[in-house]
Amino acid sequence: MNKSDIIIKIAKINPELYQKDANKIVNVFFNTISSALIRNERIEIRGFGIFDVKKREARIARNPKNGEVVAVPEKNIPYFRMGKKMKERLNK
């Protein structure tokens, strides 16, 4: 399922909403999560999961194409951990 599928589904479930309003809702939701992650904040949605940022340390790697050694800088990566209730729903 992609973003446009989510927008269509929200519009179908809520017939009082226009699709453009559902689009705004989804955009606000994703922009809010993205902004919080940029600020290194943790987002917890009960019953769904936790979005967080982890720091990946700098390391030395190899280019698989030619075997050349490459220095990979330190970077932040998004991380998602599924909530307990979501695990239970998936593993019925």
C-alpha cells in the first residue's frame, strides 16, 4: 500500500471527506512524523509502534563493484519498532 492508496481508503471510509481533504490529513501526519524525526524526537503511537532515530557510526566499507575501500561517514537512520498489540494482530 502506498500513500495514494491510503488517501483513497480514508476518503472511502469517511464519505463526508473529499479526497483533497484526506490528502491534506495524510500529508500533515507524515510531515509531523518527519519533522519530529529530524529533531531526533521519538514518536510513539500506542498499539502501532515507535518511530525513532538511531545513529550509525562511521565505518570503513568496500565498494562491491571494484573492491575499493571507502570511508562511510556517521549518519542518522530512521528506525521503527512494532508495538505489542500490532504484533499480536499480525500473529493471530
